Amino acid sequence: MMAGDPDLRYAVVVGVYNMPAHIRPGDAFGWSIFADGAGAVLLERVSDGNPSGYVAGKLVSDGTQWDYVGVYAGGTRRPVTKEILDAGTYGLELLQRLPGDRNVKLWPPLVRSLCEKGGVPLDSICSFFFTQINKSVIVEAMGALGLDAALAPTIMDRYGYTGSACVPMAFHHAVKDGTVKRGDRVVFCASGAGFVVGANLFVY
């Protein structure tokens, strides 16, 4: 949007997550993983001589896993009724277990395709920020890319899984502790149940 409208100088991108509000009492699956979180990034238009900015993006979505995990009760399709409340079929529901290797299979080819689209060598990326739900998956995905897992910071040990907020939160910590510096090429890659997977390449 900013690239197409020269009058736009700033944009704030916000990720907020409040899944615990939808977790039912006694749901060991939900309470053991999900947490509240919020993260935001301020984008500013820069001069042509400034290397910082957006390079490329990729998105994959097919909807084949819509009935695995989610909040299904509510709205007009399935209104919340006394019967639904009594049955406990509301809030966050795990209907089927997501494939354990889903992100390991999805992230590496998407990241490679993203770098190819942006005309940037994979080994020139300084940091990778993935959905922060499972550290071992991030380590395995980095291995599939042939890269050091240390290039992909993790924060789930401090916050749990904060969904839409986890990528900007991880980026914040990396900038704050000096892991990411001005001029660094960084990749953001996030996925969600359903499924949808998106990745963006920026120069910080």
C-alpha cells in the first residue's frame, strides 16, 4: 500500500493474540500452549538511497485443514446456544491433531521461493523469525535450509505461544539485544491453522 501511494509516510502493523479467552476450563491442550500477546512494527517511507525496506513476499493458503483446530462456535453458522455450552463444544477446539511435520515441510520451500523472488541469496539472510510455537520445528526447518538454527531466535520459552503477536515480539527482542542491526536482511515466516503460510523479506 505504501509503495503505491506516495502520500503515505507511516504505517503501523499490529499483531494481537487473545486465544486464552477462548480456552475452556479443564482444556489441558489449550492452557499448556496459548498465551496473550501483542506486538507492533512502525514502517516509515525512506529515501531511495536508504537500503531499508520491503523486498518481497509470498503467501500459500488452501483451507484443507480448516477442521483441525479453531474456534468454531459463534456467528451465524453455529450460534452459541445453551446446548453447545452444556456440551462443552465452544471456544478453542482441537478436532484433529495437526501433522507434526507440517511446518517443517512448508517453511523451507516457501523461504527459498521468497529469496528467489527477491533476488537475494538464502545465505545472505541475517535472521529468520518463524511462528513461535515449537522450537524443535524451527531448528529442524533451519536444518532443512542448511543454515545455523542460531539465525532463528526463539521466545516461546518466555511467553508461550502468542499467535499473531509472536513474530513481531521475537523481532523486538532481536533488535533490542543487538542480534538484528540496520542493513540486515531478515525473513519473517508465519503459519496458522487452516492452513495459511506467509513470508516476507525485509532489509532492516
